Amino acid sequence: MLVLAVAWIPTLVGYSLCVLWLSYLEASTAGIIATPAPVAAIFLAALILGEAGSWPQFLGVALILGGIVVLNVRKPPASPRRSAADTKLEPESAG
């Protein structure tokens, strides 16, 4: 029973705090922050536990990181087009 408490309590508290923290952010920001969580889990499992990743995991990491890059690449601003009304000269005043 003690083993279950040691495993479940930190997990539930940590997950609950993470969800609570994300609820204070805008949806777009929370999504960007939560998306790389599986990548971090795979990296930490390899670093701390010495687990070797498999090719589906690496494919998933590549897809997640690629998606983040694609969503964050800024398109160059389009040059403003001048309408015909902008290019007309003002009429000369008759006088």
C-alpha cells in the first residue's frame, strides 16, 4: 500500500498542479506548452532511467518538433498594395 501511495500521490499532485497552471493561460499558449511534454518524457527517460527509445518514439518526437517549428515560423509580411485611390493625384484647386 505504501508503494502505491509513493507512486500515486506525487503523480496526482504534479498533474493537478500542471492542469491548474495551464488553466490560467490562453488556449493557444497552453497548447504550445503542453505539446512538447511527450518529447520531454522520452528525453528524461533516456537520461535518468537509461531507457533506449524506439523508432516510433523518435518519429513522434520528429513530428511534434516539426509541428512546433511549422506553427512558429513567421511568414514575411506582405508588401502593402497600393490601390488606385492611393495613386491618384489630388485635384488642382480652381481659383
